[in-house]
Amino acid sequence: MSGGRRAPRRDASGAGQPGVGGEYDLFADGQGPTPPHPADESAPPTVKRSEYQRDKAPTPPSGGAKRRSEDVTDDQGGYPGETAQSAVAVSTLTETARDVIEGAFIPLWVRGEVMDFKSHRNGHWYFCLRDSRAQIRCVVWSRDQRGIPAPPDDGMQVAAFGRLTVYPTRGEMQFTIVKMRARGDGLRRKALEITRKRLEADGLLAPERKRRLPRYPRVIAVVTSPDGAALHDIVAVIRRREANVRLVVVPAAVQGDTAVVELCAAIERVSRWGEADLAIIGRGGGSVEDLWAFNDERVARAIAYCSVPTISAVGHEVDISISDLVADMRAPTPSAAAEAAVRSSSELRNELRKFSMRMSNAARSLVRVRRDQLRHLGRDIGDAGSWQVESRRTALENVAGKLHALSPLATLGRGYAVARDAEGRALTSVESFREGDAFDLVLRDGVVPSRVAGHPTKKS
Amino acid sequence: MTFEQRIARLEEIAGQLEGQGLELDRALSLFEEGIETLRAAAQELATAEAKVQRLVERADGSFDVLDRDL
């Protein structure tokens, strides 16, 4: 180093300089040039390490550097490291380099191929990024890994966002990464695969684990953002269907740093509360990144262990999340979840009407069969007026009258017809009909023998 | 009785009425019960209204359900 060669001249140039009189030890410590002798008041101010650090990224005094040091007679213009006597410590050099580099580069995206990836037991990731001509050491501190779906594999082409710095201890340039994307969304695909395998290994994806949803839920917990589109859509469906339910919102952030923790807490809250018949967990559409919390293993496990049956409804039709795989049912959208969960009140009224018809028809059929039996009995005895037959007829008419009075709709009287099979059973579903089958059409005033003319089609 | 239980009971009653060999008295009482169940279920449908609420957990772990505007 040239400073070493110049050192003797500097030494000779006069007293009062740092290191004069053999006090100066080039390898004294890491603290930079030795302070001036306390006795010498004329000594120039010496730049100490602390001053370097206060003044981030100092610019080397280029004017001074151009002068030939031999010409320097006025030490007021000197700078640390200009001479052997003012030589700076290695740590000063690397720390200054760090400050310069950090000051010169704003955080930026860098692309390259990952190699030598190592996850250290302290939780930090170390690897190199390289292209055909260069490489750079990279680190991802464990606290910054939250924003990265999965550790990269060697050979992956990635773009990494971070800042360039110098690791002073080794004097190496280092790229400190906080975000990373891989070509073909490889990190996310890797993360999904890892999570899916782990859940599968614990049996949480098994089809037999799926619970049946209640057909008539009265209380539905909705785990989502209280201001989001999902809740709005679900409420709209419930209103349109005039559904007979209470929606209980359990608020949680559905994207951002806190989403995973809040979703887990909200789902666990539904379990502890225990009064919901069903839980819908989801959010409206968004970018892959927006939906990412629903691919988190912790959220998936919370759903799997939820004490009430769950419907996962994340994003749009095309988005399939880990939550969808774990929930008892996957709905393509929040609206679809609401539609799957609740029946409209008109649908329910229809269902009640069917029961009413079945009961009325069954009762009529009972009475008819008994009446026929009585008629035969009377004919056999040859005396239709016999008191035995008469009293039984009276009892029967009594029951028939009561049944009729009880019938809430007096269905047939209002112009409905009932189809019955040969045994007199009411045929209440298209599934009871085959093309060509014979059946009886029962009207208010009689029976029409009928036959199915075409292929029955079911109302969707 | 929940709506779900009422529907289940109606299913049983209708099934029994449609079966063979039922005594008339038994049929009548089943029919009466069926009509009663139907009325109650229909009433529940008529009075029920969708509600949106919000679950709030207190520090002591108890829960409040607060009404919210639709």
C-alpha cells in the first residue's frame, strides 16, 4: 500500500502529527488514527470513527486525493487514511463502505438464479443470487420471511426486493431481501404444495371428515371483513330469499399482515361461542396476494377444528384455496355460499305444502279403503241397513269429516290434483314417474286413469 | 322445537299415514299432530325476519351479540 511508502516522509515532516515519535501503531486497534498528543495544541483535528458514523456515507475528499501526498505540507487538508500514520482500521473501512453503499442504493428488485440456499438454525436464510457473469450474497432475516411464501430452491429464477449493504464483519457485499417472487409463481406453488401435504398427512383433507351442512340453519356465523364485499353479497342473498336466519358477523381482517392471526382468532371465537349452526368463512375477489391468508396452514387448521360445519367462500369461481379443501363445503363465491346455506322462505313454504298434501291424501286414501271395505261387508251381509254396518259407517264418516275439517288447505277443493299409484300412494316427486307408467289422477270430483306420456323432467 | 326438528317430525308423520294397516284412531291423532306441527312451522316462517348481528367477545370470555343495520 502506497501509504506505507509515504509514511516516512510524513513522519519526518514535523512534530505534533499523529503517530509522531514512534507512538503510532498501525495495528493498534479498530478505532482509527490515534488521537493527537494532548500536549500539542496545534495538532489538526483527527477524524475519529464516531465522526464517520455520525456523518453517514462520507464522500472521500477527492480534492485531497488528487494532490500528491509528497506535496502536502499543510496537514489541515489531510483525511483519514491519507497517510500511514492516519491509516483507518479495517472496520472503519468496511463500515464506511456499508454506509456509502446503503446511502447510494435505494431498495430495489434484483433478478437472478438462486444457489447455495441454506436455512440457518437461527432462522435466517442465506444464499447467492447469480447470473452468467456475477453473483451476490443474499440474506433473508427470519423476521422478513413472513412476506415470502416459501424458501426458494437452488436453481429457481427469482426476483428479490431488498437493499444492498456491506456485511462489515466479512467485508462482503450483501443483498438483504424482504420480498421475493419466483418465475411461474414457483414460491407460492411450493408453499401450497407444502401446506397441502402437511394437512393431508394429518388427515384433514379426508372426504369422510366432511360434515353435512344443516338443512335449515337459523344462526349463521360469517367470518369476514365487516366492511367487505363478501358480507354485502351474503346479506343481499339472505334478503332476497327472505330467509329465516340470523347472520352473526365475526369480524376479521382478510388481507394484510394481521389477516392470518385475525382469521384464526375469529374462527376459534365461533367455536367457543357455540351457538351458530354453520359458519361461512371468506372474502370477495382480489389478487393472489390479497387471497393469500386463506392458503395459510394456521387458518386451514382453525377451519378444520371449527366446532360447527363450515363453508369456505374465497374470491371468485377460479380461485381455489387451501381453506376450500379443508372446509366442509367449498362455495365458489360468498353469494354462492349464502345460497347453499339458506333456503328461501317460499321454498320452505312449498316444502310445508307438500307435507300438507301428503297427509291429506293419505287420510283420504285411508277413509276410501275403509269405506270400500264397509260397502263389501254390507253387500255380503245382504243388509246394508244392518246396525253393525251403519254404526261403523257413522264412525268412519265422523273421522273423515274431522280429517277434512283439519286439512289446512282442503287441497283438492281448490283445484289441485293428486297423482296416486295403484296402491293409492301419493306420487309427490317426478322421480316416482317412468315414461309409460299408469297412475290415477285424483280430482275433487273423481279419478282420471292416466299414463305418463313423456320423459319426466326435474325442476332444477 | 326447531324448524329442522319440525320438518323431521312431519316427514315421520306423513310416512306413517301413507303406510298400510294404520288404525283409524291412530291415523286421526297422527293427522292432528301433523296439522299442528305444520301450523307452528308456517307461523315461524311468517314471523321470522333476517337479521344481521355482530359477535363481540368480552375480556372475561363471555359473548355479546349486537344488532347491526342490514
